[in-house]
Amino acid sequence: MAQSTSQKHRDFVAEPMGEKSVQEMAGIGPAIGGRLSEKGFDKAYVILGQFLVLKKDEELFIDWLKDEGGANKKQAGDCYNCLKDWCDAFL
């Protein structure tokens, strides 16, 4: 795992996802989390499902998160890397 990851990223990747809120993911704060929750993406595992449906494709996932949550490229990329590292650890 890269040294440049945030504490939020490291905390998320360190343990099973369980019922974690979407806002516990790297790159997702209250504003983006709120928009995602309004659309039914309220839990981290729901975002993981979308990540897997998109076959872990970085470009597709980042575009999806920008469209659905209003994330910028950095925020979407942080979320992508968080999910990718979680999958590498747990799947």
C-alpha cells in the first residue's frame, strides 16, 4: 500500500467492511456521501457492489462517482484506490 494514503484509507482497508457508512471511505465526505445516500448508495458495501459491477475499471468507476456523487477526479480516485486496496486484502 502506498505511503501517501490517508488515515481514512488505511482505517477502511484494515478491516472487513461490515455495515460501514459510505462516508467512511476515502474520498467521500459529508457532501458526496449525502448525495450518494439520497440515491440509495448509503453503505460502503453498496459502493463496492457498483465497483464490482464496473469490473474494477478505474476510469468507469471514477466517471460513475463523479456523475452520481458529484466527486472531483481526486476524490473519486481516492475512493477507487480505497476499494481496490480493500479488494486486494479481502477478496
